[in-house]
Amino acid sequence: MRKPTIAIVGPGNLGSAMARALHAAGYRVEEIVHRGGASGRRARTLARAVGTRAVELEDAKFSADMVWICVSDGAIGACAGELAKTGKWAGKIALHCSGALSSWELKSLKQRGAAVGSIHPMMTFVRNVRPELRGVTFAIEGDPRAVRAARRVAQDLGGRVVVIAARRKPMYHAFGAFTSPLIVATVAAAERVARKAGLSEASARAAIGPILQQTVRNYLERGKAGAFSGPLVRGDVETVRRHLAVLRAVPEARDAYAALARSALRTLPVKKKKELRELLKPARR
């Protein structure tokens, strides 16, 4: 079967990564649509990399078989409304890449005859980094024709496909928040604690690297229980008490420590749960 042609709307971190991955997988990217300014500069650089053209929204042709909307969540609905005023949409497929929002955000394009859906890669996208998408989970939902097309593209990218109900997308995206941004937030809090312990930022990062990598490796190979270590798994109540005492100097880190420790009491193999539960009880406000 002929691979559909694709237009990318939004040359940000996600749109750039997807355009490059699609191009590498043999898809023809017909245009990169942008709003000018810094977005235009990124779009032109990206267009050169994938052998296509960068165009502002009012000049876009939208002649591609599929249109991928890769803008921020809050802009998807408005962007779809603007696109609906241009070109012919009957028979086309329109996808957005939000993990939290459903294909209903594209209702204005559906009303013009497009099959609409959402396709979200469970991956982190930051500036100037090209993540490997092989093995990445793509969550898909929407109209049946859009779901079929999105599934094929995800598989061509080497991804693992899960079809998700629209109503479950916010929970799915919250799951994703725990797997990357909140890990970074935890490590950032750890850096602050390390500084209080007298380490430089460079020394803290050097210390974090090996233990974080081994922890993730243990989790992937042995599961959550097999990767769990430290004073909680030993039931070392006095050590936890000392941690809570010194972390008063870094209140946000203390809050995170206590919340995650309470979560561990419910889901991980912890000794002396009763004593620890009492120690970690949230303070009444």
C-alpha cells in the first residue's frame, strides 16, 4: 500500500522529532506549517532536513493525505478551527499528538469531512534531541479510519500501539507525567538536598547518574519490588525520622519525600508499615 503523504503543523520539539522520524521511515512530508518568527526559523531548518517546504498557515496547501497537528494542548482546538476554514478536508485524516486530549478537539475538521484521531508517543521531547522511537508506545484513539491509519504509521516507526478510550486519556497522560517530567522534578529536588549536604551541583549530578541508571535497569529487569531498596524496604524507622527532620531545610523536598514514602507503603514491600505510617502521617493544617 502507498504510504500517505503528511503535513506537519507546528515545528516544535514534538513536531520536529515526528517529521524527522516519518521522513526516515519513508513518508513524504509535504509541508511544515508555522506561524512565523522563531517558529518560522525552526520550520525552515526542519524543512531542509526532511526535503520539503516551510509555509505560514495562510499559505499552506494542506494537500497531504494526513495532517498532524503538533501544537500545545491549549491551542489544538483553535488551530483545528483555523484549518477548517482552508482547503478541502473530505477524505483526509487529521491527527493531533496530545496525550491528555481526545480527538473531539478536532471536531471542526470532522464537520468538514475529515476522519479525526489522536496519536501520542510515550516519549520525552526536548530541544535538539532526537529520541529513538523504536519500541515506544503510541496511544491511539478516534474515528475508525483515523485509528487504522495511525496504527500503520506507528508500526512503521517501530512503535508499540495501544488503542485507548477517549475518556481514559487524562489518566493515561498522568501516567506519562510520572515516567519523565516528575522524575526530573524528583531529581531536581535531590540536587537541592545534595547542595544542603555540601555537594556541588556537578558532584550531585555525578552521584545521581550511576544510581539512577541502575535503579531504572533494576526496575526494567526485575520489576518494582525487585528494584526497591533503602530504609523503607528495611523498615528503618529511625533513619526515615532523621531524613524528615533534616529535610525541614528543604520543605518542597520533604513534602515529596513524605508523599512518595506514603505511596510506597501502599504498593511496595515495606517493613514496619504501622510505625512508618504513623511517622509519615500528613500534618494537620
